[in-house]
Amino acid sequence: MRIALFATCVADAMFPHAPAATVRLLERLGHEVAFPPGQACCGQMHVNTGYYREAMPVIRNHVGTFAPILDGEWDAIVAPSGSCVGSTRHQQAMVADQQGEHALARDAAAVAMKTYELSELLVDVLGMSDVGAWFPHRVTYHPTCHSLRLVKVGDRPLRLLRAVEGIDLVDLPEAESCCGFGGTFALKNAETSAAMVEAKTRNVVATGAEVVTAGDYSCLMNMGGHLSRAATGIHVAHLAEIFAATREEPWSPVVLPVDRPRKTTTAPAAVGHAASAPEGRAGTAPAKGGQG
């Protein structure tokens, strides 16, 4: 098949290893993958916050970029994100209609019908039950809210994970509860979001897993940041990274920004004045862990 990759803006800007793993996986399975260069955001952040008019140029760009599928240039569009697939299916045409752009709404709906979340594409379109992956690690799976409730991926990710050679897949307690990210929700309701991710990661730790996986890197970013700041040693990996891993090309954990060692400066003893320090004021404690 000829498959167009919708990388999503979060993955493209911050976690490119997820779309890259999607390409490796699909090419290993014998498919041709194209990357339409005009792609950017799907407009979800604007729409979720109520900025319908401001979302229109973003939606117009997305639909225009992937419109060649309507002329048969590709057979399907895939995104390593249930959240963004949910936005294309449930928001773009609705917003375009409300803004009076009915032709764009029709095209948006048609493009959305050809757009799939990764596990949907593998199971429903490609007919896969085993992608030939090898992942000898203890793993727990978090079903992200949008993939579960908007896209309704069901147990497709779990069916594919169970077929992975070497995996030790363990159930996550209260798996269907939100991790607390929710896009701008995490900023506008920071205390509530922090409490939710703490509860979620407590359950992750309880599984004894080495790796927590999900179909959206935004949620993995949220959980991974908290797991890292708590020094749990648990890594995050997108479903695509697990499915792309083989004995010949095994998975290696990605170091999130919060995991990277920070520069610390110890001011030498000085008489009569504080020694200079290249970061911050001398004598101040280094900043605590930043955002996930």
C-alpha cells in the first residue's frame, strides 16, 4: 500500500522517533510511506480552546496537504496519535461547517475517512495480528483518552502487543483513567493535572514495568516527566517504537529532556566576596526539576 504519514506537530517538533518508528515499521511490512511536506498542526489545540475562527487556516492547510488521497495518490493516511486522528474525524468538518466553509467541510470529512490511528491501520486496514516485533521488556499499556473514547481503538493495541515476541505485558490498574495531560488543561488546571498524573504513575510503578507505552506522545510526555522526576527508572515508549523493534534493530530508550543531567555549579570558597557562577547567582540552589 501507499501510505501518507501525518506525523502530528507534537511528535514532529519534540518526539520525532515516534513517526520515524512508524515509517520503519510500515516499510519493514512492505509498504511505501510518503511524508507530505506541507503538513503542520491539525488545529486541535485551537478548537479545544474555542478559537474556531483562528483554527480555520490550520484546518485548511491540513486538508489541503492530505487532499491528494481523494485523487488516489495514497491508499491511507496514518498518524501515531489517537488524539490527532480524533480531531480530524470529529472537529475539522464541524468547525469548517460552523464557519460557513461547506466545501472545505466536505473535503475534511472525506480526508478523515481515510485517516487512521496506527493500531487501526495495522489491524483493520492491513489485516495484521502480529507485526514481527521483538521487545524483551516488562511493559504496561495506557489507553489514552482520545484513542479510547473518540477513535475507539478498543483492544487493537493490546492484541498487537500480546503478539510481540519476548514482551512481558502486564495490566495497568485503573488503565482507563486519564493521565491528566489534556493539552491546555494541564496548564489551566495545573494542580488537578498534577494530582491525576501522580495517581496514574503510582499505578504504573505498581506494575513493576520497565516501560509504559501508549499511542500518544503527549500523554507519554506527561507521564514520563513525572516518572523521571520521581527517579523511578521507568521509561516511556510509543506503540510504534515497540512494533518497530526487532532483534536486528532493538529498541533503546529515548532520553526525555527532564532526564538529561543538568549543569550544577559549586562556587569555590572566597574571602570577602561571593565567587561568580556561570548559571544563576552564587550561593543559590540549583533549580528543581522542570516541566515534563
